[in-house]
Amino acid sequence: MLPAAPSPAAAPRTPQGPAPDQHVPVQATRDPWQWWWNHARESAKTFLAGHNPPEIAIFGPVLGDHEQGLLEADVTLSFLYGGDGTYARSDYFVVGRPAVMVGALAVNAAINHRRKVAARRDAQPSWRDHQGVHLWSTTDRLIWDGGSRLASLWYGDITGFYPEVDTWTLTLATSDGQAPVRMQGPAVPLVSLWTATAVLGQRWWQDPRLAPLLR
């Protein structure tokens, strides 16, 4: 669960101000990258100053009794995994003159070699299943809708947190054996901020990877 804003004794003070609204105004569509970046920086500074993020209404996903919505936005998801390394062998056999049979065997061997090399290449982990999704960030989890079903990533299941706010990228690993997930898009710096406050607690502002949001 998202912790309360850090106390003045736990973190450096920044100027007080109203907590920013997490709803996206119309003007954000003109330059969403810059708008979300400014919004993430403002949110980081006001949270550090002692203001909890305002709750937003979420329609669609059913939240828990004490779960609160923080933001919603569109992002691009991808998952890191490899193929199983299998491939279909070509085993056709040609009956005829020796020269024809030798040629057919050579072609067959070449086909199988290419398929084997391709299968080995496919077995290497890579980012796959790129998809645009609608994402909600709450005090307890991340929820996304890829069009066929809702999926949740609970903060308590996150074992790896890798924000790259300068490139609007967040990579998360989980404890349940699922493939690591990567999020990209204009809103990801703010998604990274609220995820950091949940998984790192009041130490979030000490993470040097989030320093650009506090400058």
C-alpha cells in the first residue's frame, strides 16, 4: 500500500503547495510527454513536502475497500521471455537417381539447420507482446486492460524495480515467476513515482534513479 507522505524529519523540505490533480486535462494532449513530465515532477515535490496524492475515481476495475485510485493513462506494455527452442524438422525423402537424392538430402539438411538456428535465436529472452493498454495506478497495485481482460500487478509481489524516468520507461519483476513487464509512455514517470513510494516506502526519494523528478 502507498505509504503516507514522508514526515519533515524523514526527508528534505521543499516548498509547500497544493497536491496536483491526477486527472489529465485536455491541454495534455497537445504535448503529453512534456505535460506528464512536469506533472510527475510536481507530484514528487509536493508528496515529499508532506501532501498525499489526491484520490481519483476509477470506473471499470473494482477496487478494495481501502484502495484508492491515483492515476489512469495509456501506456505500452511488453514482456521479457524467450521461446521454447523447439522447431519442426523437415524429413522429406526423395527416391530417384543418386544425384537427385544427394541434392534433396542437402536441401533438407539446410532447411533443418536454418530452423534450428532460428529456434535458438527465438529461445533467447527478448521483449515481446508489445501492446497498448489502459493503465490504472492505485494505492495497492497497477491494473491494465489490454482489451480482453484486466490484469493486476500488486506492489507486494514486485521484487525488481527499475525506473528510467529520463526515457519514460519502467521495468518490474515479480515474485510469482511471471515474465518481467516493461511500461513505456508519457505517463510512466508518474507511474514510476507512485510505484516507488509503494515498494520502497519512505526511502523512495533516496533512489538516485528518481532524482530527475526532484530537481
